[in-house]
Amino acid sequence: MFDLLARNWWVLVARGVIAILFGVLAFIWPGLTLARLVLLFGAYALVDGIFAIVLAIGGWKERDDRWLLMLEGILGVGIGIVTASAPEITSVGLLLYIAAWSLATGVLKIAAAIRLRTRIRGEWWLALSGAASVVFAVLVMWNPIAGALGLLWVIASYAIAFGMILIVLGFKVRRLRGRLKEAWVA
């Protein structure tokens, strides 16, 4: 699995950049209507899911746990399609969609980090991104009728933190890949 992540480290960075852009846009335009927020979130979940599926398919023969990443990608694509096809969702419905997606992807990231713990150091970055997703989901489920601006800030903060963690993880994997290549050549 590490070899697959090392070859495709840029996917982690791209996912992180997309998450940060989503978060920044949510802060810049706090007056977005719920429908626009739904569409923005749907686009983010769809693109993030596609990246996860590409990563899973890219290493299909090499990974025994490819189904975890594939399931994460399918969930993201599914949530993206659902939110795009039903933008009139109520705010509570949107929150539950977001929370369910965040909870599922968080648990899957933690499971992947546990599998990686014997192969690389620093896998805790992946576990941390999963834990951030789970905490976010629990907070949203706990108080789904939070104010729109407060909710927007929580979503934006989560996206930025999650994106930063993925970018750090991507560059850490890239650096480790370089060290492994040097060790193999020597």
C-alpha cells in the first residue's frame, strides 16, 4: 500500500488543496444560500471521491485492502451525486448527509492508518485526518440546527484542517519515497 501511496503522493496533495479551497471559499462567501452550499459540498465530495477511486484502481493488484479506499471513493461520489440531484434538501438533511459522509470516510481512514502502521512511520497523519472527520461528524450530529453562519464556519474550518493534514501527509509520503529510492540505489 505504501508503494501505491508513494507513487501517487500528488493525489493526497490534490485532495488537500481541494479541501482547503472549499474551506476558503466558504469563509469568503458566508452569505451563500443553502442551495449553493449544497452544490459546493456536492462538487467537493464528488471530486474527492473520484480521486479516492482513481487511487484505489491504480493499485488494485498491489493492495489487499483496496476495497477500503474504493468504498471511501464510492461514498464520496454517491454523496456528491445525491446532493447535486436534490439541492432543495433541508439544512438538517444536508447536515446529516455531510455527517454520514464524514463519519464513514473518517472511519475508513483510521482503518487504513492501522493497516499502514507496520509499514511506515508517520501513519498517524492519516489516522489524524480520519479522527478529524469523525469528530466533525459527531459535532454535526449532536447539534444539527446550528446557525447557518456557525455551521459554515465549522465546515470551512474542517475542510481547511483536513486539507492541510492531507497535504502534509502527501509531502511526507513523497519524501519517504525519495529516501526509499536512495536506499535501493545504494
